[in-house]
Amino acid sequence: PAPAMLSATVKLCCGIAHDPLRRLPGLKATAVAAVQEDIRGLVARRSHHLPSRIPLYLQSLMGKDTAPWPEPTGGTSPSQSSSLELSYITQGERALQRALSILQQHSSWQAETMLDTSASVSSATLPGLGRVFRAEVVLAVPVAWLHQELFERMEQMPQWNPTLSQVKVLRHIGTDTLVTHEVTAPSPGNLVGQRDFVSVRHRRRRDTAIYLVGTATHAEPLPPQQGCIRAESRLSCIVLQPLAGDPGRTRLTWILSMDLKASASPGAQRGCLLPGSQQDQTGDVPSLPQGWIPAAVLNRVLPQSQAEFLEHLRRHLCAT
């Protein structure tokens, strides 16, 4: 059975039967890597036997990561905490497999009209996700540099991307999985208002390409930021591939599907301006009707947000 195979793999790679070995440096990372590899195979085979809990002997090995993790609160036991971490790894692998499936299929992608951008953006309507946007651009830096900026140095993004006010890593699970909280920056005349996101981030290298995936998680008990609406990333996947014949340049492909959660109180929606609407005499911006943002607005905002992000990234690499 899959859980038995998972347990055997961890025991073999960690020498867990010998208690002193649990304290040796590097064993925890090895154990988590083994768990990730087993889950990766199970998810790829669409197995229904994914383990729901980490065995006790592995919990004692995993302990706390070297990066600061929130202490369990509200009666959360170490067993529940470890099971939660396992669920994040599984969620990241499932998101990756879904992204790979989309990238490999030849959907009827339709070009989006973009202004003042070097990125090409297209879209397709896919089952289970709705409208999905795909942005592509070639950047004059190697894959390793972009990987550092988009994953390892994620918390520094607001320094070069003015559309974000905060990116915080809430958890590190092993070396390839993160739980993050992002808050968009307030902006006058913003079409949809300020949002925040809690997401699982996961990375994988395949051949010469690096895949950076993200998807919303509901497991973290983090309330929405004041003045924000909690939105969700259904699926985000950035693929970094060295350009053929020129490894100093990178082809970046980014697929994105989001639920911006239109429902909000009128007060929270203040600042949302529809095309053609005007400010009243007090200078206030009229809010959208509660629970309603036109699909046309959303379908304009998402690809434009992708293009703007890539433009900020390009300017950042030119300045460094």
C-alpha cells in the first residue's frame, strides 16, 4: 500500500530506527525530500491512496524547520501540524500536475490585445478553471537569476513591483514548498480594489526547466487584511526555460487563473471605478454594486496585471 511504501522510504533514507541519527544535520531535509518524491509519484499516477497523516517517528524527525515557523496555536497538536505540512506538499504537487497538463495540451489560445508591453498574452477557457491567461516573454537573464528573484527572494518582490505592498513567507516545508501571504498595493482608480492571497508555492526542476506553481490554500487561519478582500489563485505556474542556443536568456511562460472574489461590502469596494464612471463632487469614487464585478472588467484586469508584472520584472533586472 502507498502509506507503507512511504513509511519504508523514510525509514531507509533517514536511518530512523537509530535515535541518535535523528539529530544529525541534513536528515530532516532528506526525509522531507523523500516524502515529496513519494507524493510526487502518487499524484502523477492520480493515486487515491495519498497519506493523510505523517507517522509519529517522522514527526519527531521533522520537528521545526531552520526558518521561523509559527508555533501551533489553539490546541493544534504536533501530529496535526505535521499532517498539515504533508497536505501542503500534496497540494503543490497536484497544482503542478494540473499545470503540466495545461501546458502540454494544444488548446485554442486566443491573443489578448495588450498595450505598451513586450509580453504576448493569450487566453483560453478550460474545464474546472474557466478563463486561463498565458503570458510569454524572453528576458535577457539566465534561469538561475529569475529563479532566485521569483522564489528564493519572494519577500523582496514589493521592492521592485509596486503593485504589491507585502509578500510574506508563512511556512517553509522542506526546500521546495512554501505557504505565502501576498497583499496588493492600494491604487487610485483600481478597477477591482485591494486583495490579499494565501497560497501554497511549490517548485520543481524538470530537465533544464524550472516550474514555480501556486494555488490558494484555506488551511492557514489568517484573516483578510483590513480593507482587503481575500481572493484566490486557482492556478499559477511560471515556467523558466533557457533559450535554445543562448543559456544567458530565459523564456518565461506564465499561466494564470484567479478568483478575485467580487463579493464585498460597499465600504470595502470603495475605490473601484468602472470604465466611464466619474467621481462625485466630494471626490469619492462610486463603488460597484455589492457582489458584482463585470466579467469584462476581470478579463481585462488579469492579463494586464500579468503584463505589468513582467514589465516591472524587466526593469528590475535592468537595474541590477
